[in-house]
Amino acid sequence: MQEARSALYLLCAEETVDLADALARRVWSTLPSDGRDDRRAEFRETLDLLRRFTHQLRQEIARP
């Protein structure tokens, strides 16, 4: 995890690093869901962070 974080700091913009940190914190703190609405909302928020991060990372990779 630390190696990946170091690579992000070296290669990516601050916004992308912030998204990666937020995503990692959320994933590490997420508990297994038993189908309750609050857990589903947490899952949707985590998925949204993942989508935002991958979108931002793809944009950075595509930049000349």
C-alpha cells in the first residue's frame, strides 16, 4: 500500500492522490453488508469514490 501511495505522489496530481487516499480509507473501514439500507448507501459511496478515482487517473494517463 505504501509503495502504491508513493507512486501516486510522484506520478499524479494532488486531486488524484486525495481521491486515492479517500478511497483507501473508505475501503479499510467498510464492514461487510447484511443488506441493510445504511450499508448499501456506504457501498454506493465507496463505488462512487472508485469511479471518480479511476476516471481521474485515466484522464491523467491520457494527457500528453
